[in-house]
Amino acid sequence: MRICIIGTGYVGLVTGACLAEMGNDVICVDQDTDKIALLKAGQIPIYEPGLKDLIERNSEQKRLFFTTDFKEGISKSLLCFICVGTPEDSDGSADLSSVLAVASQIGDCINEYKIIVDKSTVPVGTAEDVRSIIAQRLDARGLESLEFDIVSNPEFLKEGNAIQDYMRPERVIIGTDNVRTAEIFKELYSPFIRTSNNPILVMNIRSAELTKYASNAFLATKVSFINELAILCDKLGADIEHVREGMGTDSRIGPRFLLAGPGFGGSCFPKDIRALIATSNKLGHNLEICEATSRVNQRQKRYVAKKILDYYKDENLREVVIAVWGLTFKPKTDDVRESPALDIIEILIEHGVKIRAFDPQGINNAKRILGDRVIYAEDSYAALEGANGLAIITEWNLFKSPDLNRIYSLMKTPVIFDSRNILNPEEVRAHGFTYFSIGRG
């Protein structure tokens, strides 16, 4: 099929590359000339394992193209995926200005039947707004009889595992009111689910739009729930790891998203849960569980920072140096948006603590937020030199089996704050460290 991807951010690049990998002809359009020049040169503006190779291969084989020419991309394609950003607005709702601007551009240039696909995460009712804007633009051009369809096709990509998620989806959701369009999408996605037999679910558009938000809100709730229990475990002397195992082996609950930590972050969970709350509030309905989930997440970050500050309460905090391992909100990405690490660092800095930080991929993005208030180390061990404590905030693999003897020799004070519970407490303490975890007593 001939496909246009509008927007070359995280979702757009992954979607375009994976669809091209299945033999489709894909044109990726973006108004950012620098980004398009970078992509044409074989470079990508984000870090996602496997994505660069996928883009290079499909570009070389002439299935994947990049351009700033919006009209060219639309005119050559049957399916037009809107993959632009929907950042948080001042009231917590999703800012749809980019999505609606794209809809207006589409209405100004199409001259034949097209299927317009909302791939961006958008509130319920957005497809109707997109349809209305395109219809208005066509009417202004005297093309009011030109047919087009709108589809909601939400993405369910995990940063760090996005290629696998797209190539082997657990389910594909198609929101459409047109049987013919549904069949086209079944054909498009059939190669992705052929071996797994996972479902392609066709539903009405509003249900598809809501499913994306509902899924993220539920997963965020699981994270906040286990984090609340972790604090209780610290107070009771119970072990959250044992509690998690006991819960997770119940098939009704499952083990995923039950790892205690410093809270969730990233571009999806925090923003999406606030957008869902904002949508509900406009209708006079309070999503009390979602509101609690968001509050608990903010408290969890403060809880980790307080553990650190409490340990040094009898010292001059301006003389305390904390090494921080991890700046991204999760491993295998360079994304620091709403990262718990940055919030925890901000609290420590406010109290005068000096920070030496390392992250395998996220330093450049973190610098744009933290600036020169933090010392950035070249590697994980360099961050430890003369430190009064080590705070592990992101669970990168290279932090999971460190050289404890080397760490001990580099630090001024052998104290570890393991906010991801990735180290073995008995082993760490046997090496002479004072060790703090989350919810392990």
C-alpha cells in the first residue's frame, strides 16, 4: 500500500519504518527541514534500539522516503497517518493544535479518496473534529462531494521495545464506521499478526480513542499501587519483592508493572492520565482512581528524595555529593520527559546537594533541563569519585551487576540508595555498604 506518515517524531518514525519493512511504500513528511535532512543522511533524532537499522535498510531499498513536501506525500498515498505531537495544554488536556492544523492541510490538498488515520494519542471526539475540518476545507474548494474516511488507530508502543511491539502487536485496534475501511486495515496489519494470531479489533471510533487512554491509565494505576504498598512495606518491615511475587502469580493480576520504584514518567503515562482526567472533568465526572494515581506518583518521587535527604540530615547538605545513575525515565531510551530522576535531582539541588550524574543515552537531553547545575560523568564509575552516596534511579542493565569493590574504593561514603531494587541487599551490605531500597524493609 502507499502510505504517508505526517510527523517524524517517535511514533511517526517507528510506524513508518515498520510499515515499510512489510513491503509498503511509505513517505514520511515533516515541516522540520533540519530533521528531514538528518533522516535523509541516515541519522535519526531519537534513540530506539533497532530503529536506525530499519530506517537505513528500507531507505536503501526505496520503500521509505523523507520529505518536507506535504502535498507530495498526501497525493501519492491512500492512507495518511497523523503522527504529530499532542503535548499537554495548560489545563491538563491534550493540545490538539498540531493535529487540527494537519487536518486543515489535508483538506486543502486532497483531490481523491483518502483514509485519514489518527495515530497520535488524542481525546475522544478528535476524529469528529478532524472530519469536520477536512469537510469544511473541501467545501471551501467546491469539493464537498469528495469522499474520505477517518480512522482511529491508536499506538501501543513501549519506548525501548517499540520495534518488537509494532512488528508483533498483542492487538491492533481499528476505530472506524466503514466496513470497507476496516477490511483495508485488516489487510494492512495481517502480516504483523500472521504468526501470533493476535486479534485485530474493529470498534467504533470513540471506543478506539478511549481505549488508548484507558490502557495507559490502568497500567499507571498498577505502578502507583505497588509503590504505595512499597512505602507500607518499609514501615511494616515487609518485603515488597515477596509481596509482588505473591500478587503477580495470581492470573487475575499478573506480574507486569508491579515493580516498586521511584514512580512512572515518560511521554505517555503522566500526560495521558492528566488528559483523561481533564476530559472527564469537562463532562462533570471525577475519575477518582486516576486522580489518586497521579498524586501517588508525585509522592513517590518525593519519597525517594526524602530517603536520601533524611540520611544526611545531620550534615551540611552543601557538602554532600550524590552520584546518580540514570537520567531517562526508563532504560533503552534517551527520553527524559517527566523522568523521576530529574524530579528527584531537582529536590536534592533545592536542598543544596551536589549531583554527579551518568546515563548511557540521556545526558544530552537532561542537559537541556538541568543545565550546568549538575556535573555529568563520562561513565558510571566516574560519577562515583568522592561521592557521599549513590542513587540508582533508572534500571539500565549495566547498573545491575556493578563492581562493588570498585564502587567502595571510589566513594567517600559507601551508601547506596537503590530506588529500583536491582541490587542484592545481602551482597551489597556484605561489601560494607549502607543500603536503602524501596519497600524491602
